[in-house]
Amino acid sequence: MTMQTRLVEVRQLVLKHNDTVARALRARFQEAGVCVVSLVSSPGSGKTALLEATLRGLRTEFRVAALVGDLATENDAQRLARAEVPVRQITTGTVCHLEANMVEKALAGWSLPDLDFLFIENVGNLVCPATFDLGERLRLVLFSVTEGEDKPLKYPTIFHTADIAMITKIDLAEAVEFDRSAAHQSIQQVRPGMPILEVSSKRGDGMENWLALLRVLRS
């Protein structure tokens, strides 16, 4: 047996186990009545800023909490704690993505029926998270105007596995000469019909549309 064949078999086993745990999590979330939303993107796209603004925007209407994945440090969790909602950090070490069993372990001690929304911020990466189901109801893929209009063409798999695409830092679009039309075309070329949102977490552009979508999802 070649090393390559062995690696493929191991990866298939890992994915099969992850899918089993993810299905159990999804059933658990549905039974508890909690709406789970995951966020995936490359580093620096504005996931944490968006999540902080989202938690602040929803906390007066809903019971919200967040799990935050990163290779090291608890900086993001400490930052999100400013929104005054329950937040837990998942430190993955050398693993470049969250897996369903990590989410399962991080939920220990939390009463899911006491939550309306649970947000999961994945590790900054547009490759590895694409094939790992976390039991979420909605997966949001983000890329910022500073990353270029062709991001979806370079990382098509993550856009195929996501439900909504979000273009972030839209307040910087003019400064970096971002071509909105080209970006939308890139997304539609990879995933025809995919819903697209444009937001600025800093300035607030598009945030109400995002929050409105979440309210509909929860209703």
C-alpha cells in the first residue's frame, strides 16, 4: 500500500467520523430550537468584527452565544466578550479548521434550549473548513474588498459548501478600487444564484439586511 493511498483512507475515515458527529449535533440543535450559523473566511476578512456587530445587534431581541476557533490565543473570544454574551474559544493548535467533535466538546455545560442563536467562527482558512460539516443550519463565507474580486474563483469549494456569500469592508471599496460587478460575477460563476450581501461592520452598511435575514431564519 502506498503512502498516498494510506493518507486518502485516513482522510476518508476522519471525514466519515466528522459527518457522524455533525449529524448528531444537527439533530441536537434542532431539538433544542437553537439556530446555528457558522462563519468561514481567510484571515483578516473581518469575521470577528462582523460577529461582534452581529452579537450586539441581536442580543436585545434574542439569546445569543458564540464559539470562536483559532490556532492559538484567546484574543478573539476576549474581543467578542465585549458584546456581553456567552463566548467560548476553541484553540485548535496545528489543526487549520474546526471539526464537529471540537464543537461538541466546547458545548459542555451549556444549555442549548436557553439559546436562540449560536454562532461558530471557524479558523481563518478557505480550504480546510470546506469539507467539515459542523451541524450548522447556515454557513456564511466572507471575503473582503482588500482580497480581490476573484477570491471565489480561487477557492470555489468553500463557496459551493456555503449558503450565503458576504463581501466585507465595503467602506474601503473605493479606496482599493474594488470592482463590485466583477466580484458578483465571480461568485455567480462559481455558484449561480448564491445570495450575496455587502457589509461594513465598522460603518454599519448592510448590517440591517444581514440581521433581518437572521431574524427570518429564526422565525
